[in-house]
Amino acid sequence: MAETDKTDTEIPAGVNDLELRDENGNIARSFLTRLSAAIADRDVLALRDLTADLHEADLGDVLEDLSSPQRTALAALLGSDFDFTVLTEIDEAVRLEIVDSLPNEVVAKGVQELDSDDAVFILEDLDQPDQEDILSQIPARDRIPLQRSLDFPEDSAGRRMQSDFIAIPPFWSVGQTIDVLRENEDLPDEFYQIFVVDPAYRLVGTVALDHLLRTKRPVRIEDITDEARAVVRTTDDQEEAARLFERYNLLSAAVLDDGDRLVGVLTIDDIVDVITEEADEDIKRLAGVGDEEISDTVIKTARLRLPWLLINTATAFAAATVIGVFEATIEQIVALAILLPIASALGGNAGTQSMTVAVRALATKDLSPSSAPRIIGRETFVGILNGTVLAVVTGAVAMMWFQDAVLGLVLGVAMVLTVTLATLLGILVPLTLDRVGADPAVASGVFVTTITDMFGFFVFLGFATWAFGLF
């Protein structure tokens, strides 16, 4: 007998009593078990009851915990009850998987009900043919703002902005404005200020909602209009826009086109996402994992990681050549080979510490040409201080381990020089790469690690060769 959706069955007892999260904040196994069973049984009524009251962020976590077939089945079974907002809360790989499983007409209807910025967020990752097909099924009034945003560069404010905003002329009264806001049903779901524009839609200023509500009805809007403290251009990088929000404690900001016309608005929820994405991106680039997501397949994950591993292989051989130069020294003093990893590891860690701080400071514009000399001086003294402490510790351990004071002294001297140089390189390499236009987050790690290893090996083995008279 053919399988049918159980739209007429009764809701199983206890469905509404299930706890969504366990004591650790993870999606509860009991909830996932019940949801999985409802998906397997194609029990639409139970699925609706289980997901109806979930916040989109919670449903996003649920989707990421389900298997691939279960995710697509859940979206298909919910049909019109599937909230497309949840797609903005999940990894790109999971989002594309779900969208690709749905007919384009369903996707078109789903994104049409979203805020424009959320709709663009979903559409921008689709293949061009699917994107064009979906857009063609959306009415012109909603399609044009989406298409305009998609035409802007990927990480620009124009791509991030919301096209729904409230703009009024300066000659309106406060009472007239309040009446229009109350009567107009076609308003953004959330807004924090009203934009005042001239007939050409050029921005005159803004009126905060609290200011509007505290003013007498006869007062003209132009009399309570504040100058816009900060505006964003459509072509501005989203990270620059985020810094503007941070600097001026903004809740929203106007987005202007090249003709100074108001075309959109950025809100604080968008900026929080930008800050999270940019920080996540910097961390991943420092580790050489690119745009990897936790939900990516094995093949994609391996493909993203392998290039940097191959580069590191080349740099490792370069460092190994330095060791090869002192092969005769190592043959005579085997203890040097045992201690080599110490010189390499501590120098590398010191360089990574300094580099991480520098890359993040460059990203947030806290490290500028004017402050660079002071920071470089600070890092130099930090390297000397930490190197001296490590020299005493490692030198003493080596001396007691091998009963050789000269060996302890050699390792101590190498520690001071290596850690100092590594700490200094950690700040100089990102600054240099930033100056020449390269991304410090991507390339700094390779340069710092390679130079630190080669210098550390050379100093340690070279000083040992001299100290033990092995020329």
C-alpha cells in the first residue's frame, strides 16, 4: 500500500512536554529521537507540533544535528510551515543541501516572505541558473531590491543591507508620522529610527523612535531631526561598517548609493553576524583551513586543508636543510638532536602568540602606522623577557639532564635569541604583508614558522658547534 502523510492522526501524548535542550545546552537526545521517528513515519502533524514554537536559531541547531536525509525530509514534510528564516542560522553546506532539495517555486515563495537581507543571504550562494529562476518567480516589487543587493560585491554593505526601511519628508508633523506608522501594515518587522529624506531621496537626517514618541503631535519632523552620525556606502566593506557600529554604538545606520540616495539600512543584528563571521574567518585563515564548515564533507574538508599542509611540507624541508648543515655536529653530540624540538617549539609558540595579536589588531584597525613603532618596541622587550625566563628554565633542565653545563648554556642562549626574534617576527610579518596588500591572516603563519624554525636551528646548532669546538 502506498505511503501517505499522517495529517489526520492525533498528536502523540507527551510531544509538547519534551525538553528541547539538555543540561549542557545541547539539543536533547529525547527530542531528536522523537523528531526522527516522526520524520520516518511521515507524521506531519507531530512534526508541526514539535517545531511550531521553536525559535529559528533552535530549529537551526536541530537541523544540524539531524542526518542529511532527515533534514531534507523535514523541510519537505513541513511544506509551507517550514520557516525559511532558519536557513540563515545554519552552516552554508546544510543550507545549500536543504535549498537544493526543494523545488525552485517553493524557495521563491519562502524567500519572498523574508526580510530582504535574509533573502539575499540565502540566494547569494545558489548557482546562477537557480538564482535567476527563483528571482523570476518573485513579483517585481520584491525582486528588484533583491537583484540590486545581489549585484553588489559579496562582502559589501550593499549586499548586507535591508531594503525595507521607513523614510518620510521633513515637512510632516509628528502626529501625521505616528498615524501613518499605525495605519501602514507594510512596515519592517523591527526598526529603531526613521529616516528623513528630501524629494530626491537624499538623506537629511534621522529621528529616533523614543524622540518621536515624546514629542507633541503638531511639531514638524524637521524640528526634531538629528544629523546622521554615521552613514555607510553600498560599496563599503561590511567589516568597515561593523567598526562604525562599534565606534558609535549604533543600532542602525543608513546605506547610501553613489548618488547619496538612501537605498537601505544596516541593523545591529546584521552587524553581529558580520563580526562573528569576520572573527571566524580570521581564526580559520590563521590555521590554514579556509572556508571550512563543521558540516562539510570529508572530501571538501580534505581539499581545503591539503594546500596549506603541502606548503608547510615545503617549509619543513627548508628548515631540515639547516639541520643538515650541522649533521656532523649532531653525530658527535646526540643530545643536540634531543633538544632541537625544544628550540623549535618554544620559538614557534612565541611567534604565534605575537602574530595572533597582531593579525587581530590589524583586522580591527587597532594597529596603525602611528602605533606600530610602540607595539614593535613592546614586542621586542616581551621577547627578551620571556626568552630569558625560558633560557633559565630550559638551560637548567638540559644541564641536569645531560650533566653538561656547556650544553645548558648553549640551549639558554638559543632560547633568548630565538624567542626574541620569533616574537618580533610575529608583529613585523603581518605588518609587512598588510603594507604590500596581502592578507596577514592567510600568509603570516607560514612565514613566521619557517623563519623561526630555520633561525632557531641555526642559532642552537651553530652556537653548539662553536662552544664544543667542532669546526
